[in-house]
Amino acid sequence: MNHYTDLFKHLGSGVTVLTPNRRLSATLQRDYQAHQVSQDQKSWETADILPLFSFMQRLWQDYTIETPNPASLPLLLTREQEHLLWEQCLTHYDDSLSLLQRAKTVDSFQSAWQLLHEWCIDLDHPDFETADTYRVMQRIAKQMQRVLFKNNWQSLSCLPQLLISLIKNGEIPLPKQLYFIGFTEISPMTQLFIQACEEQGTLVYCHHHPHIQGDDNNKKLSLPDCQTEILTMARWAKATLAQHPHARIGCVVPQLTAQREQVASLFSAVFADDCASFNISSGQYLSQYPIIHTALTLLSLHQTTISREIFCYLLTSPYLGEAEIEYVKRANVDKHLRQHNVSEVSLRNLLNDQAFPISLAIYAPLLAKRLAPFFSMLDQLPSSQSHYQWAKLFSELLGLLGWPGERSLLSEEYQITAAWLKLLNQLAKLDLVTDNITYQHALAILKKNANSTLFQAKTPTAPIQILGTLEAAGIPFDFLWVNGMTDRAWPPQPDPHPFIPKKLQHELNMPHATAERELHFCKQLIQQYQYHAHQLIFSFAEKEEEIEIQPTSLLNKVTAIKATQLILSDYTAPAAYLFATRKIEMISDAMAPPIAIGEEIKGGVRVIQDQASCPFKSYILWRIGAKPLETPIYGLRKQDRGRWVHRTFEKIWGELRTQEALLNLDSESLSRLIHTTIELALQDFPHAYQDFKQYLLLEKKRLYQIISAWLVSEKNRPTFTVIAQEKKIAISLSSLTLSTRIDRIDEIDHQQHLIIDYKTSPYHTINHWFSTRPEEPQLPLYLLAEEAKTVGLAYATIAARESGWHGVSRHDTAIKGIRPLAKIDRLNTTWEAQLIAWKAILHQLAEDFANGIATVDPKDLKQTCLRCELKSLCRINEEITHDSSSI
């Protein structure tokens, strides 16, 4: 039953209904129309139903239109204009206050200002002298008053007081009747407004709901945790709607703004087949919507550099010009930046045709064509100008970049762009209260407003409404569920305003001032829910983040039920549903097409290494080319450090050539050589690294130490000559030819060769060479290419924690760490026999790869798959689960 039916009979000309919020106004308007239809009315006068403050603003607007000299009237400021004035008053009062979180501090002063007017508190009250915070509020508020008076401006908070004065003077016409509906409380200033209206002959009715002692239709329910509570509420709402298709169903979530994402996710999962059945009242802040976030990010490109993450976000954004046409090229820009370990991006540099590591003009020409005039306009900007000019310029800059994109906007996106235009309009209006500002300041204001403006797209009316606690008050429901009824929230802890004297707040019973007031307010809310809902369920979670919590004592007299007593819709979690409805089709597909004639295989020895590790991995990486994206890090990557060492030794031995030349250098000359080659090797690195000057200085010191220590060991080994470095070779294995480079080849006794591979990690071992699936076949492969004179293979491990030689040889080389193969008991083989074995193993691996053998067959399930990024592709975990279940 709708308790407002009697009210609808009285609505008509000269009658205005006032509500505390827009949602109740809209609900009453719809209910009134439904009532008229139910009475077989063909036409009727639109009911005058609106929020109280909107009514006051309408009275003022009508008065300014009708007055003979509107220029003499004070100008009513917007909330954004007031916020800026408060910020200026704060700064003028004391510059040291700039150390505070300015935006939040200004918000706090502005809310205190509103409360002072609503509760009719005089700024000269002596209690403001009892504490420094109150005294600061008093001084700054008086400064605000002086600014308003000097400029003939009017604060929104002062509007009721101004209207009361005009009403008492008979200067404002009023409706014959005013109905106050849905108010949980009425402030002293509103009471004065009502009194002024009554003195002018207006009949004022305040709707009060009767006190309900008990109701069998009210139930309470405990659930294990917050997620289960919301999920159960969603299932109840769906089941109730199925039973009562025309019912009005409400779901109240106290912390709806904070929990919106969780609520939306769970309700969407339950209503997967019909998400139009519910509507969430709480919107998101404008800046959280991708289309607005993109706009704000684009306007922030005036900075010298931006992070790669931000730039790559823009590269993939559909709200940039030509995003649909050029999306593949822009994705490749992201890939190249990742490969070059770029952390910070200078867009101006990337626009250069010769830019390193990439040029947008080459890789993404349409984007470059957009950015060039954008930066050209930025370069011509004045140092400061008016807010209106900045608002206009922001639109022009976004237009140059093609925002909001080339595709047609969805309904919600279209509404959001309209809200964006309002933001720019708000920015332009700030010219009234302040002087010219800089680009950065204007953008900061725009971002702040976007971060504080809640937006919810208009959608068709849904039978299930998900509301906050105050929004639901006064709205009639057939079925209502109120969750979160814990003793923490009902009533909440007192939270008096920090800038208003606590004594005054207690005496005047102001919002959140005392525990008694919070308790009374919660009782009033619960009474409203009970009065306007035909059936009502209160719920609470037993635990919150593993902490046990208790239900509110306000529900002690409400009958408790269990979840099993409710009618709930069937629900299966999306993941479980997909798993349950799976159709398993077992296909043995371990064979790929053989390598075609002319097919180029890149990867070098990594092809054989990965084939030995897991044939599927080798096929995906080196035939398909499906490589995971790299994740840039600040500073040098592991491979960068290794490359620096390689390049440094290449330059050192390129100059020395022989051990004799090394021994002939004195310590000073050797030190100079090491420093010089380290610097020369660094020049081969991306320019992006050159900005990390202090970091690179530390890296140079570290590199100098480990290279110096290594060269000492080079002095102490038998005589040698470096005959090759970074030698390019082509290795033929069966039908496969692989190109690679050998780090270094030394000539030792009697023109015999030692193949050396530099390693900057101490975790490489010769054990990885000897198996039917060698984990590191690199050096054995080099041996096949240089078989004639090679008598040894060795890792030159050059690391801070451990340095030394690790290798095997045909005979004793007198190098510590390189052992004759025949003397390694656990191998029990000779050089000749091992060479034959390596040939067979490596040729077989190459033949398997060439023939398309791509079995998901990791050599060691734990180690091979530990850091492999292809698990989601090969689905090895599903195979393990399947095998385990069949055992």
C-alpha cells in the first residue's frame, strides 16, 4: 500500500510538495502519475514536487526575474565558485596552511559554513575562542563574509536566510500549501523558513510517519560475511521479482559509494540474463569513467615526460582520434617501448623522425599527425589567462587529438560527455571570483572537480532499486532489504565537525555530534523503512575481514530468521557455471606442420634449448612468434647488465688481443682501459638509460670491480690469445640451419681452441649440458660448428658473488674449473664419445623441431613451468588436474 495516496488527492494548483532529495521527488512524481491513471484520468496538471533546496533556488530565480533592478541583487554563487573563494580566504589567512591537504581542508571549511547557517550559529559566539581550530574557522569565515559583502555575492548556504527576509517583507509569492515529505529531521533554519511561510498565509504540512511498535513482516537475518550478505540479497531480489513481477523492490546498502563495484559485480552475476532489472543509485566520480579519464590524461601531456604506462594507456584508448584505424600500429609502439625497457616517455622526442628507440612518425603516423599540432598549440600558450579561455582551450586541444574518438558513442558515454561540458562551464564561471591563472592551475581545478563530481547515467526505471540509507528513506516499497545492520554502523560512532565548537554541537544536537543523536537518527530511519515497506528484511554479516561483529541492538525486537527460510534464486558463480557446462573434446594435436621450404627460423640456439625444455614452447615462440610482452623496469634489466659486460670485454680484448699485452699493462693503464671500455660500451645502450646518471655511476663502479677481479684471474691462467669475439656462425642440424654468435674463442697450447661463453649469473652449471634433453645446449652446439681444433668448452662466470671458470676439456688445460671430461667419474665418458652423443641428441632435437613435433612435454614440471608464461596457452595445469582425477 502506498502511504502517499491521500496526499495525491490534494495535489493541484497552488500545492507544492518538498522532499529532502531528488530521488524521492522523482518517485512521488511517478507514483502521482500512476495514481491519476488508476483514477481513469485522461489528463492532469503536473504535480509540483521537488527537493527543498531546488524550491528555494526557484524562488530566488523567480524573484530576480521579476525585480525591476536585478543588477542590484546579490549574485548567487555556485558551489565551485564558493570552493575557490574559501581556498583564497584560507591562503590569505595564513600561507602556512598550504601544508595541509588543501582540497579536503577547503571542503571541511565549506561544510562547517553550511552547518553554521543551517543551525543558526553566530560567528561571534564566545565558544569559538575556546580552541585554535575554532578560532581559525571563525577568522576565515569572517573573511569570507567580508568578501561576499564587498562584491555583493551570495553564498548558497546563506540563501535560506535571504529568502526568509524577503518572504517576511512580502516580496516573494508563495504556494498556498506546502507539504514536507520524507524528512528524517528539519534543521533550525528550515524551521524558520516554514515559520516565515506560515506567517504569509501558506499552509504547511509536515508528514510524520507513525511509530511502529512491531510488525510481523519485519525480519532479521545473519550471514557469514559481507560478500555473502550482498549475494544473498541479490538472489532474494531476483526470486522476489520472479514471484511478483510488478512489485517495487528496494535493496539498501549503507556504504553504497564505497561498495559500488562489489555490489554491481555480484548483482550482475546473479542477474546475468537480465541486468536491466536493477538500478544502482550511486554513481561514480566523473574522473573514474574511461572517457573522462582519457580526456584528463590527454590534457596532462603538457608535461616534459610521462610514464610509459600512461602513454600506453592512451595508445590503446578508443577515445583518441583514429584509434580504430591505427590500433595495431599503436599496439606495436607499446611493444617496442617494452622491448627497449622505456620507463619514461618524451612525446616531443618521439615525434622526431630519428627518435630513439622509435619514431611515432614512422610507427604510428596518424597519432603523430594528431600530436604535432597539439604540441604546437601548447607552445604558443600564454603564461596565464582567464578560466573561460582555458575552458575553451581545453576543448580545442582535445579536438586536435580527436577526443572522444571516431566511433559512435554509447548512450552512457554520450551522457558523460555532456557532464564534461558542464565541468568546463563550471570552470569558465570561476572568472567571476578570481584573476587569470596558469594552465597547470586550470587543469588542477578541472581534475579536482572531476574527482568530486558524482555521475550516474540516466536509465529506464527498474523494478529493483539499490539505494543508500538516506535515499531509501520515505520511498514506498513492496519489499525492502536493508543490509549492514551491525552495531558499528547502527548507530555509528559520533563524529563532530572539527571546526565547530563541540559544546555548541552538543547543545544544539547537531548532526553526528553525540551518540544519543546518532541513536535517535538511526531509530528514525528504521521507523521510516518499516512504515513505507510492506515486507522488510534487515541483515548483517557475522564477520568483516576475519573480525567478528555483532548486530545492532536496534533490531532486538525483530524476529530472526535463517537464510534457508528465504526464497532465493538459483545461483552458480560464473567460473563454476562455465566449468559445469563445459564440453570436453579431447584432441591429440601434438604435431605442427613441418618447416616449409624458405621458412625463416629465428632464435638461434634458443630454438634447440626450448625444444629440449618443452617442444610446445619452442613451437609457440619460434614458429608462431607468440611471445609475452616484456615489463619494463627502472634501471638496467638482467639482460642489459649481461650485454654491458659482453660489450666491455669485447672492447678490452679487441685492444689487448693477448694475455701478454694484459700482463704488460701497469695498474694505472689497466684501470684507465677498464674505465674507458665501460664508458664506450655504455654508448650502445638506449638513450633512456642516460637519464639515470646517479644509478649508472653506481653500476659503473660495480662493473669496474667485477671486471678488475676477473682480469686478475685471466693473468693467472696459462698463456692464451683471443682469436675471435662475437663470431657469427651458422650451425646445420639435419634440415635446420641456425645462426648465432660465439662470445669468445681463445687459442691455447699448440693452436688448440677454447670456446668461452660469458655468464653474469652464478647459476649456470656444466650439468645442464649432459642429458638427452640438455637444459643449456649452447656450448655443445658451438662445439659442433668449431669441432676441428676445439679442445674445451667453458663458462666464464663473472658475477659479484661468484666468479670463475666452469667447463670441460679433451685434456688438462691447467685452468682451474675446467676439468678433463674423462676424469669426471659421474659422466664416465670420453671426449670423442661425448661428441658423438651430443651430435645425436642435438640433431634429433633439431629434426623434431623441423618436423613439427610440438608436444606439451616439459622436461621438469616444476622447474620448466615455474617461470614459463605460456601456461595459459598450453593449459598444462588442466592436464595435471585431469591426470590426477583419473588416478
